[in-house]
Amino acid sequence: MENGNKELEQKLKLSAQRALLGNIPTSLRSASFEYKGTEIACRFILNGTVSPDDKELLSCAATEVIADYPSPYTISEEYLEISFPAEMEYLSLLVFLRYEP
């Protein structure tokens, strides 16, 4: 991988982890991110039904991430309802993973 790509990945990981501080609902199983050109994709996997409050918290985190990037970057958010113990599929940069015994 090119050095520039590693630096971009590190920036996104740090931005996402900072943005999630105080914005993690109890139902969140994982959060992953990925660059798709100038789009930043977010995938949030939750245990059970996604409540409006859970979605609001995670949307705030996504907004904080995109605030770290200039135009023409955009962000997309994906909320998946995958209850434990079902397997999860992540985007390329996993930044949060809940402990599940």
C-alpha cells in the first residue's frame, strides 16, 4: 500500500474513533468506515431494531467525521440490524467492535 493511502486510512481511523466518543449506543455491535473515492462510507451494525435515538447518535458521529474533510468529500451512512450471534461484515477500516462472548 502506498504511504499516502496509509496516511489517509490513519486520518479516517482517528477521526472516526474521536467522533464515536460519547456517541455509542448500547446496541452498537460494530462501526466500520471506508474510502470510496471522495465518498466516506460508514457502516453501523446494531443488535436488534435501530431506534431513532441510536440513529441520531451515530449520525452525529458521521457528521463529526465529515467535518474533518474538505469538499469534495461526502459521507454515506448505512445502518444494519444484525442481532447477536449473527456474523457481521465490515468495511475495510473497523474502528469499533463490541465484546461478544
